[in-house]
Amino acid sequence: MSLLGRLIGHREPPSRQVARDRLQLVLVHDRIRLPAAEMAALKDELVAVLSRYFCIDTDGIEITFTQSRRMNRLIAEVPLVGSAQAQER
């Protein structure tokens, strides 16, 4: 963690929280039964569709699954660089 982060009061989550989050992610993946190959295909398709409308940073894309009491969620974090129309100009 950076010195500035420490001064401001940002703290890294305790290791037990990190372990809990990882375990929860594994459990969600097991419940939805999405193989790694299909996850990669999903990511590629999302990139293809979003690239039509936005310039995106493909290296920074993160796709995760979360689970609450009532539902599973797919969360795609896609860094946008700009619109595809601006890129064409």
C-alpha cells in the first residue's frame, strides 16, 4: 500500500476477508457450472460487442460472478477509453 493511502486511512482488507471472497467466487462458479473455456468465450463476445460502440482497454477487463441471498450477478468491469465514433475520426 502506498504511503498516501496509509495517511488517508485506506487499509488493505484483512487476509481472512480476501480468503472469504475467493472462496465465495469459487462457490459461485461451481453453482453456475461455467467452464473456463466458456468464460473466455463470454469475455471475447463481450469485447466484440462493446468494441462496436466504445474504445476499450482489453487488458483491463475483469469479469466476476457474485452471489447474494436471492440472485447471482455477472459483473463486467470494462475500462473505456472513448467512443468508437471518436476513434474513427
